[in-house]
Amino acid sequence: MNTHQPVNIIMVEDDEGHARLIEKNIRRAGISNTIHHFRDGTSALEYLHEAPDGPAHNGPALILLDLNLPDMSGADVLGRIKAADNPLRRTPIVVLTTTDDKIEIQRCYDLGCNVYITKPVNYESFADAIRQLGLFLSVIQVPDLPEANG
Amino acid sequence: MMARSRSAKAAKAPVSRSCCDGVRSFEIAHNAGIQLKVRLSLKTATVPDTWFNRLVIGAVALGFLALLATGLTAYHLVQENQFHSSRVNHTFQVERAITDFLATMERAEAGRRGYLLTGVAAHAETFYDARKHLFPLLTRIRDLTRDNPREQASVARLIALTRSDLPFMEQSVALVRSGRRDEGVRLFRNSVGRRAITVLRAQAAVMIDEENRLLAIRDAATAGSIRLFYATVAAAGTILVLVGAGSIWVILGYTRSLAASRDALRRLNADLEGAVRERTTELQRANDEIQRFAYIVSHDMRSPLVNVMGFTSELETAARKLRAMMDRVDQKAPGLIDKDARSAANEDLPEAIRFIRTSTEKMDRLINAILRLSREGRRRIAPETLDMNAMFLSVADTHRHQLDMKEIDFSVVSRLPTIISDRLAIEQILGNLVENAIKYMSPGRRGRIEIRGRIENQRAIFEIADNGRGIDCKDHERIFDLFRRSGVQDQPGEGIGLAHTRALAYRLGGTISVDSELGRGATFRINLPVTCPAEQEA
């Protein structure tokens, strides 16, 4: 019933350049979904939960999350969204960050992150990774949200 | 006490030596605990003062000297006593000889008188018999008293008297025998005979008195020497008791102070362990902080680098598009694009992009190196038994292709000791060193790499010696710094390998150093503990 509803991409990334590069490469992969960009965790969470056109009230979403945010750790954002009582807990989250520390990666998966991607410094691999993510996004089936159903 | 101070000195020696060796601060921090311990124990060991020690030794020596002196005195006194006894004995002999002489004289007189009275021949026999002994007895007295001039004078008088009186006595006896008894009796009545014996008695009495006087003197001397002997023995006994009591007192004192210092040491040791643990935790914390710092910094530096590289690529793509468009414009409207614009698009832009790219790539490698170092620092050390021969051979096998290509002789010269350490860290250390040796060979001569190993004072020492191009003396420390290299920069590399190697060696509780001369090859020396302690989880 919501299959025709477009999936919003919510990108939480404090680095303007990274955001731009990610967006460019997603577009290059042929993904034309709306991308909402937030530079910090607070505004992103507010949009996710409160905004009338946000995913809590309006349609499915996919979240791209950086771990290094100015106001809070990306892991905190991840933990909040994946909390048991959160209506958005089934929203897929792709953690996209520079950290390749094993412990950090494990922690993210433990918190419920769906995909963890390390931003490669080498641009070719970076673009590659994002484009593959784009391909992945084009086939991904985003779960229905209870509110959207109702 | 002596042994204790000696062992304390012995314990101090190596510590002070290791301080003077100019060991780096890392190792000093590493050894701080042990050093502290030694210093503390020394402090307790010097509690008894030196002057007191000397006093005690002096007193004991004095006591024994006194004992020796007493012994000698006693010996001397016994000798003296013996001498006195012999003198007393001599006196008695003299007295007895005098008494014998008197008795014989009396017997002769009695025999003469009996003969004069009775005319019985037996009395005459008695007289003659006694008379026969008189002079020998006198001679004996004279011999015995030869040492005493007074007695000699008395003896001379005694002899003279005997000589003057005896002829009268003999004459009276001879008269009786020849039947002229009356003449004999008359002769006897003549006072000479009687006087003789009386005078003789008196003279003998004088002599005996003299001997008694001597006896008294000698008795007194004997008694004196005996008294002295007893006094000496008493003194010796007193000294013995004093020395004994003193020794016991000193021993008790030492035992008490030993026990006290042992307790103090035990207490200090307990404190020390706490102090060492605290310090270790502090160092660990500082180390962790540095690791974290390196990690965060390198990560945060990566983030802008992603942008630089990303947008450089974007720029390149854009420039390529621009160039293509310029080409198209050129075809349609030649002359529209001026020389400057063309060279900007065709040369300046690609050149700038190329430089940005190589620089960022280099920066990325450096950041990765720091990251690797910091990650290595966080890795847990897992010691296991390592056959170093096998380790070196496996490292050589890894580089076999290069060794063969460059025709380098690789040999393990001596049987290498087996150590207990972290396999991965040791592999990396050996790999780095062997790789360096291969990398910096001298082009002119056939390469040679020799591995030696030995154990010295619980430390395993491995040497990787090559005959390559060598390292200038001034760079011997520098090459172990991060991003620093030495000599002609004709080989690829970032100056990370040796810094990493040294960090690993420190991590395993070891050190690494180099001996080299430019053009003469280099010998890298790894000094590792035979058993690397497993570390606690940070």
C-alpha cells in the first residue's frame, strides 16, 4: 500500500564536503530520491520524530549516519532510533564514517545498525562504495511504519 | 653483618652502572621500581653505625688480647712457681745435709766418748765409721751452697773447725787403742774436744738459720706468685665473662635490629609494590592517552583528506569536461580560445591536480602509518615460545624472491636462543630489519646478511649484520624516529619501518640499536628479555 511512496533519504553528516560527495555519487548511481541533509544529531532527530513531512508521520525513510557529529555521537543517534519503543526502530540505518576501529563497528552493529561502511580516503573506492550503496538503495525494501499504515 | 653490607654493595653496583649507560628514559621508567627497591634496602642496611661496629670489633679484640696476656702471665707464673719450689727444695736439701753432718759429728763424738769410757772396740768402730763420712758431707754442703757466699763462709768455718778439732779426737781414740787410756781421757778433758762440738753445733745452727731465712723469703715468693696466679686467673675469668656478656649483648642487639630491618623491609616492599602498581597505572594511563590522541588525530585528519581527494577527483572530472568542450569550441570557432586559457586547461590544471593528488596520497600513507602504530600500541601482547631460528628462516623465505634476485647470501651464523615473546611483534621486527638489509645493499659488491644470537644476563641478543651501504654515524638515532630516513633517498619508503620496529621492541621490554659506518654495512642489535611478561588488559 505504500510501495509507491518514495523513500526519503536522511543524511546526518557534519562535514559539508562529505555530504556533497555522498550526494553526488548517490545521484550518479541513478537514485533520485529526496535527500534531507542534517549537520547535527539534534536537528536530525527532531526532523525524524517531529517534522510533519518527516518519516515518523510521513512515509518510509533510510538514514545515512556519520558517527562524528558536533553535538552528539552518531552512536547515540543510532541508539535512540533503534530503541525498543521508537516507532522508527525498523528504519534501515547505514553508518557511513571514517572510523574503521573494530570495536566501534561492533558497537554499531550491536546497537542495530543495518550496514556499516568505512569512508575510504581513496576517492575511487569512496565513489564506488557510495554507488554500490545507491544500487543497494534501489532494490532495498523499506519496512512500513505503523503511523504510515494508520 | 659483613656479608650483609657486601651483598648490599654488590646489589648496588649493577644499578648504578645501568644508570650511567645512558639508557633511554623509557628503560629508566621501566626499571624505576627495581631501582627504588634496592635503594630502600640499602638505607635499612646501614642502620648500625660504622663507629659502633668498630668499637664492638675493638672490644672483642681487646678481650681476646687480654685473655692471651693472662694465659702468658699464667704460664710465666707457673714457671716461676716451679723455680721457687726448686729453690725451697734446695733449701731443704741444704738443711738436711747440715743436719746429717751434725748427726754424724755427734755420732763420732758419741763413739769416741764411749770408747774413752769403756774401751769397747765397737765404739771405736762407730767413731771411725762416722768420721769417714764427715768430709764428704762437708763437701756436699759446700757444693749445695755454692750460690750463697754467706753459707760458703759458714761452710769454710765449719770445715776449718772440723779440720782443727778432728785430730784431737783421733788422737784421743788412738791413745786409748794403744793402751794409754789415761792420756786419752786427759786429752778429752782438755776443753778442746767439747768446744769443738759446741762450736760446730752453733755454726750449723747459724747455717740452718740462714737457710730458714732463705726459706722464708722463698716461701713468700712462692706464695706471692701463687697469689698473682690466682689474681691473673680471676682477671681472665672476669674478662671472659665481660667479653661473653658483651658479645651476647651485641648479638642480641643485632638480631633485634636485623628483625626490625627485616620487618621494615617487608613493610617497604609491600608499600613499594603499591607504589609500583600506582606508577604503572599512571604510565599506562599516559600511554593510553597518547595512543588515543594519535588515533583520534589521525582519524580526524582523515576526514578533511576525504574531501581533498574527493573534490580533487571532481575537479579532475570537471577539468576533463572543460577540456573536451574547449576542443569542441576549437573545432567550431578556432581562435576563440586564447593561449593562456588553453595552457590553463591543458597544463596548469592537470599539473595542480597531480601535485594535490600525490601530496594527499602521501599524507594518507603517513596518517595510516600513525594509525598502524597506535593500533599496534593497543594490541595485546601474547607471549609464546618462539624458535628464533625458524622465525628468521621464515622471514628469509618471505623475502626469498628479493634475496635471489639481488644475489644476497642470507645465513644464520650461530644457534639462536629460544625466547618467549609475542610472535606477531617479533615477526614484524625481524621482517623490517631483514627488509631494510635487503633494501640498502651496496650496489658494488655481493650482498651478505648474517644473523647471530646469544644470551647475556637473561637477555636475548640478536644481531642482523649486513655489508650494505651503511648509515652515517650522525643518523644512528635519527633513523629510529618516525618519518626520518638517512642517506641517498633512492629507495621507496616513508621512514616508518624502524620507528615501528623500535616501538615494538620497547613494547616487548627490549631495545634496538645500530652499529654502522658509512659504506661498511650495518649491524642492528635487538636486545629482548628471554621471557616477555604478559601484560594485563589495559
